[in-house]
Amino acid sequence: MNASPPTIIAIDGPAASGKGTLARRLAEYYGFAHLDTGGLYRAVGLAVLRQGGDPADSAQAIKVAQALDAAQLAGLMADPALRSEPASDAASKVAAVPAVRQALYDFQRRFAAAPPNGAPGAVLDGRDIGTVICPEAPAKLFITASAEVRATRRVQELQSRGITAIYAAVLEDMKSRDARDSQREVAPLKPADDAFLLDTSLLNADQAFEKAVSFISTKVSALAENG
Ligand code: DC
């Protein structure tokens, strides 16, 4: 068969910027597979916690990341505890360890090169998709929003799941995770040179989606007409 290589859409940005919602929606619209790469780091963080380990201990994080097989990964990715604050915090710690990132690199590259179920393309969202994992992606988007807007969204999301959250604490936590993600030495959070910067502070999900689709149509001619 002479199929063309999958079309990759790379989406990066900080926590609660709206990138996950956007990525899922774009994948559905184009009939592409979607990979939430933050879930991979969360899975490693959660696995360390479940073993009674310390996510800040790099040696433990590396051991767990290297031992995870695809089935365990799938199980952890579907676990509701993946979205908990302890898992978020653990994820951001293990994600700063180069050997943990290396252990997850192949999984992400394979997903992009051969999206599941024969999908003609893939949308990957994370922090380093456009810069490290898929620098060849024709369409790269960097989604931002102010820390205050993102903290408000996170509080609402937690409340919708029945979890009471204090805005000031969530904002503080958001800022420290931002700092950790952007200042780490390996694969820090930053836009690729050719990424489309989309600030969603004043946009709702529909408006962000429309802007993203219109940018993608300028980059991938096959997606220009009907998606
Ligand atoms: O997007 P998220 O909140 O689920 O990500 C969880 C953590 O994983 C976050 O602190 C940053 C890290 N991460 C990363 O370093 N690289 C990625 N490609 C995705 C997430």
C-alpha cells in the first residue's frame, strides 16, 4: 500500500490553557487519533505514588518509567486518579527527569508515525510536541491563557467533579507547576519557532476551535476544505 504519512498536529501549552479540550475536538473533527501526552507523565507519577515511592526521587521515577509496558500504561491512563492533584504534582516532578522523558519518547513517536486504528493523522498535546517529539509536524499550535484564567478554569473543573478547591491555592500551585515546566533543563515548555500562538484567556472553546481550524487549513492543504 502506498499510503501517505500521517498528518501530525502538535499542540503545546501550560496546564488548563484549553489545549486538551482543543486537541480532542480537533482529533474528532479531522478523524485523527489523539494522544494526551501529559497522561503519560501522570501515569508514571501515579505509579510511583502507588508503589509508596517519592516522585521527586529520580532513580525511582526512572525505574518505574522504564518498566511500564503498554498494557499497564493503558490501565493507568484510564484511571480516574490520573486527574487528581497528587498525580498532577507527581507528573510535573517526574517530567523533569531526562531518562523518564526518554523512556516515553518512543511511545509518542510510534503513536505519531502509526496512529491507532489506521487513522490518517494524529493530534498530540503536551509541552514539547512541537519542539522535541514531532518537530516535523506541519501544524503546531501553542495555547496559552493567563495564570488567573487558568486557575479559575481549574477550580470550576474541580468543582464540577465535586471537589472543593480554594482559588488562591490553585493559582499558587499553577504558578509553581508553570515554573517547573518552563525552567527545567530538558524539553522546557516553550513554543516552537513556527508555532501559532493562541491566547484563550478571552475565548470560549468554540472560538478557540475556529481559530485553530483556520490556522491548520493554512498549513495543511488537505485539511483546508472539509477537514
Ligand atoms: O498536561 P498535564 O497537566 O496533564 O501534564 C502533566 C505534567 O506532565 C505537567 O506538569 C507537564 C508534564 N508534561 C511534560 O513535561 N511534557 C509533555 N509532553 C506533557 C506533559
